[in-house]
Amino acid sequence: MQTVRANGLDFRCDIQGSGPWLTLAHSLAADLSMWDAQMEALTPHFTVLRYDLRGHGGSSVPPAPYSFEMLVADQLALWDALSIARSHFLGLSMGGMLGQHLALGAPQRIERLVLASTSSGKGVNPEALAKLWEQRLAQVAAEGMQAMVEPTLGRWFTEPFRYTEPEVMAQIGAAIAATPPAGYAACGRMIPSMDTDGSLPQIVLPTLVLVGEEDAGTPPAMAESIAARIPGARLEVLPQASHLANVEQADLFNALLLAFLGVV
């Protein structure tokens, strides 16, 4: 692990492997450990950069409000600080929202784009979503992040997986609980502003869209819409998986990712 100063903030980063750069961006209420199940498969082929986004893990928690433009500026500054001219990019959930904004704002910095378990904002009622987030954040203010652990695990994983993988649940649950409340709140209030649907046809990068078959938060229909609007994008639906399909179906997720990135 190392701390990298970029865009006026400190980011906890982990860099492993060799080969072309591949950057991993995690979901809300997670940290870079969310990608543990990918590292063994990826590091023989890529130099993998995973990091804690602003407000998460071991990275800085600047004052609210946050915006996707800020997350893009963070990512570009982090690449600049590490002398990364171009990188493959994989983002899941909030990380996938960042990926869409990056692909629209700085496509020259990305080789191939992977969007997992994410949304473009289509079909979402921003007012209702904002109200839902305010309810969650009120609960966090009253009870702390521990109150988010069980409901979040319930959204992120299928019930059979939760019962058969208690160690994984404990690890992911600990990351949720450790998320700084201020960072969670600032990012949570940012999510309802997501609205890239009309701009997706402008993405010219090779793109893979991944989604869990049982993901209720960002369902397959949402992924289908994203893939349909990005020219040439490929869609893969992972069976027996919910939101964190990279954890629940790690082997299949890794195989699809490696094939898309040109590793045979």
C-alpha cells in the first residue's frame, strides 16, 4: 500500500503486477479490498492500480458536496501523479458511474472500459432516489455505519451466497462499517445526480457491460440500456449473482474480464 497525493487529496493505493495499466474503482461503502478476488487473475497480465475513492477507506474525506466531476478530476490527477498516460478502466456501481464520466470527458486516457453493476440514471426518479438517500443518511447519523451493514449486504449478494460465505460477508461488512460517515453521505447525495444516458452514444471506447442476473439495485434491464446506447458495447449477465458480481461469481467475472482485455 502507498499514499499518493493528487488533486489536493491523499489516496490510499495498491499497485501490483506487470504489463499494461488496469485501474479498478470500487462501489459506494467499499474500499480497494473489494477487488481482492480479482488480483490473482489480473496481476500476471496487468499492472493493477486499485485505490480508495475520496471519502472512503484510507483516502481523504474532504468536505461535501461531492460531484462526479470531482471524481473524474481525482482520477486524472492520480494517473498524472503516477505517470500513467493510458489505462484500462473497470468500475463497479459508483465506480462504473465514474467510468462513464471518464469515458465522456477524457477518452484519450482509457484503453478499454468495463462498466459493472452500474447505472446511467435512465429510469431512475432522482427525487425519489434523493429521498431514499436522505432516509439512509439520517439512519447513519443516528446509528453509525454499522446500521448499513446488513441491509447493504442484503442488496449486494444473493441469499444463498450470504449464508454459505460467512467469512466473505464479515470482510465486506467490515469495509462497509469502516466507511467514513461523512464520505458515505457526500457520495450518497451525489448518486441521484447521475444522468449520462443521453451522452452514452458519444462513448467511442471498446466497452464491456457486466451485471448480476439477480441485481435488484442496478438490474439487467439497466445494463441492457447502457450497452445498447454505447456503440459496439458488449453485455454479459452473470447468473446467480447480485450487485457485487465480482465477488459472488469471481471466476466467471475474471474470465469475462480477461477475455475482453485480450488475455487468452
